[in-house]
Amino acid sequence: MSTVVSRELRVATYAPDEISERGTVLRVIGFGLAGGALALAAWYVLHTISFPAYNTSMVTRALASVVSLALLVLLTFSCWFWLRGSKHPLLEAVITLVPAGLVVSSLGIPLASTRLWLDGIQVDQGFRTQFLSRMTMTASHADMNYVDLPTFYPMGWFWLGGRMANVLGMPGWEVYQPWALVSLAAAAAMLTPIWRRLTSSLPVAAAIAMVTVAVVLTEVPDEPYAAVVAMFVPAAAMIAYRALDGSWFATIGLTLYLGISATFYTLFTAITALTVVVLAIIMFFMKKRSWTPIVHLLVVGERR
């Protein structure tokens, strides 16, 4: 009896703030928009100030480091207050948006002295900038090099960047940096609500989101369209398990992720899709040949 009570107390301590399916969707959309908007505002502010180049000045390096550290401290104390019962919506917003702030502190501040993205327009950044410039001139399915041919590369991220350039009245090469920051920050802000739904704990979700953003920004910051997709891969694996276990909400979420990510970066999409297939086969045999994983796998594959 005491063991059961102890287990119930541990569960209650760990999962005090589970959110509903509707709440998850609203938070993902709302915080995603907020994270992107804050990143764009920060970009405008940073480019009104004359910063020395990051690679030649310890001032810019120090500022980026201090802001990143301040965000970590802010997140730590916010989570501490949350665990002590101060579950105010404003506190939730701060916890959720800190990963988006990390995008600005680790990339926005170091690049504040230039209009270009990482590596400028050399090597692969040359054709990426060219593709984004092409998308600012047309909203059709056009290749960056050849007239009247569809694009060879997935155009989702570049097409959206072209629309942002049109709204802001900026050329394609110049919108690359703000659009990269906005898209990365928006994705980072979406992570915490998703992981909160998966873990039933806002502090745990925020910690996972921060680690995910830090790893992605370390490994693929020069490819923002790939980084946006990569941020959701660990969560997609968890969602895949729930989907194959019979959750239709998770099935819809996984389908949306695979569909959207395929228009951004096909490599990570293919890896995730292969993971889902392998997981479905394993669950089919582990559940004594239950057809539930296969049915949900077929729904995800057909809808995608």
C-alpha cells in the first residue's frame, strides 16, 4: 500500500502541469508566432546599433556570452518558481520563449555587424542565397538557375522567406539573415509545448528544448532550413511511438511534421520516416502482431 502511495506522489510531483490536445495546438501556434516576432524585433534593434565584427572584437563575443548566460539563469529561476507553485501564464511564456532567445543570443548578436548569414555568400551559401533571391521574385515552383523548370531543391523554407522579403520590401540576399533567425526562433519556441505534452512537465520540457536548440545550433546553424527540421526529430520519434500505439492526435501531428519537413529538408525527413517504419515493425511483433501500428503507419504514409 505504501509503495502505491509513494508512486502516486512521485507521479503527482513530476506531472503537475499536463496540457490538453487543444492547449498543445494553441501553444505551439501562439508561441511559435511570438518567438518569430521577438526574433525579428531583436534583429531590427541589433542592426540599429554599430557592433564590431564578432571575429575581431571581444566586446561582441562577451555580449553574446553574457546574454546567453542570462537566459539560462532566467530559465532556471523561472522553472524554480514554477515548481514552487507560481504557475502564472506570464511565467509560462518566459519559460517557453527562452529557447527562442538563445537563437538570438548565439546567432543574432554575433551577426549583428553584417547583413549576411554564416559563411557569407561563399561555397554552399552562394546557391542558398541565390535560391532565396529567386523566391523573392516569384511565388511559383521555380528553379534558382533554369527558366521554366521546377526547383531541384525543396522550396518550403525559401518560398516562405521570399514572402517575408516581399512584405518587408527587402532583397533576397538581405532577408536571408532575419528570416533564418525568425524561423529558427519560431521553431525553438514551439519545442517546449510539444515536449510538455510528451513529458507532462513544463520544466522538463524546457530543459529538453534548450538542449535540443543548443545541439542543433552547434551542428547545423549554417543551414537554417535543415536546422528547423532537425529541432523536431527527437520529439517526432516520441510522437511516432504514441501514434503507432493508437493515438490519432499523435498520428495527425506526425503526419503534419513529415509533410512539412519534406518541403524543407528531405534528408532528415527520410531518416525520421525510416525510424517510424522500423518502429512500426518492432511494435507489430512486440504487441503480438497487433495491426494497430501498421494501420497508423499506413495512414501517416498515405496522408503525407
